[in-house]
Amino acid sequence: MSTGAGTIAGTDARNPAAALALTPRMWGEDLVANAGGRGDMAKRIAADLRQRIGSELRPGDLLPSEEALGEQYGVSRGPARTALLALKTEGLLEARPQAGYVVRLWDPRPFDANMTAAGEGRESGAAVSVTTVVPSGRVAQLMPEDDDVVCRRIVAGAATSSYYSRRAVEAVPELGRAAALPEDDLVLLSRAGLEVARSQVQVRAYPPTPEQQELLNVTPETPVLEHLAALLDSEGHTLLVRVWLLASDRHFLECGGADV
């Protein structure tokens, strides 16, 4: 499998290069391309290291220091630093204080992009916070009938925020209490006579905010996957909007395909 930097052998799903080898253009190339006169050497160092990460270097392995790389390639620290930063930008490396650059673990797990509920028992053992908020952004667009909504946030690997309409909370008061639900919320809503008839799903990826970096324990270079599902009744009224935030180095979206 070729990345333009050579053939990568011995890759596996837990090695970041195994996944990035599917990408024809490496993100860090912009960085080395703008490095001036030292860009060619930085690009060569990055290409060599990228190939080693795909074969001999494994997740958690420590890379040589800038000084050691400079000596190895017969250059100053500048091109070596640029190459390391480029690979960090690509998500292949992470910088650890007092240690240096290490190969990142790439071990994403599937997340069903078609699902509209998190599943029965999703709150069991998780930290649950409940607040009343004024909807904003895309949530406000999908809940135009509500000036304020109840938001239940669950953090357990991923972060899930569920925004319930006033009608939903009136029908199921448990939704407004800061305690794990005894059953899945859609089951409780159905039992109260509020059936979900259809859903609207939106998915996007973007750099994490400082709050999301802390919430998901990710670096600034790790994109966040946001999966938003608006659940509506048969008359088109939004009962709730569910937003999942997922770290892209730990999750990937899996969509069911049609038979061909």
C-alpha cells in the first residue's frame, strides 16, 4: 500500500500509518512545503519516519530527539523539528512532556452512524448531569418551538448530550432529574404516548475546542466527530435532539449499506 513515501509493510489496525496509508496526501506536507530552503530535507526526513512508523516503529515507541535526527541526516535541528511537527500534525506522533515525540496509538472503534438512540442501559455507571439551557446553533434550529430545553449529558468514552423538548419532559419527568434513567429514554417516551416517527441525522468533523479537548482527553490535532440526530413525532415536532461527540482516534462512523 503506497503513500507516496514508499511501501508500508507490516501495518495493522492499531498503527496510525495503516489508516493514513489510505490517504493519498499527507496533511503535514503543507507544513514542510512552507519551510523555505530546509523544506526538501524536512520532507525527506518526514517521509523516512512515516515509512518507519508503518513498519518497525510501533505505538508508544519514542522517536529520536531533534538533535539526534539532525545528526542522523547530517542537518541542523531545524529540518528535523519541521519533520516531527509535520508528523504530529498528521496525527502520527504526539508530544509528551519531558519525553519527546512518541508514535500514537490508532485503535478506533465503530460507531453506528445510523442509530438514533444510544441504547438501553446507556446511562448505567456513567456520570450524568442535567441542566436547563437555551438551545443554540443547530439544536435551536431543530427545536424552534422551545425557548428552553432540558439537557442530559453523559460522559463515558464519548460525550452524549440529549436535548429534550418541554413536551417530552412534561410527559416523562425523569428526564429532568440528575439520576440514571431506569430504561432507555425512547422507551419511556413511547410508554408516555410520544412515539418517534422519523429522524434527521447530521455528521461533521472539526478541530476540538479547548473544552472538548479536556472532555474527550484529545490533543488539539485530533479531529472531533459530531453526530447529531433530531427525533421527531408523526406531526413533525422535535421531541429531542441527541448530539454525540467522538474522538476520531478512538471512533469511526459505520453506516449500513444497501445490498447490491
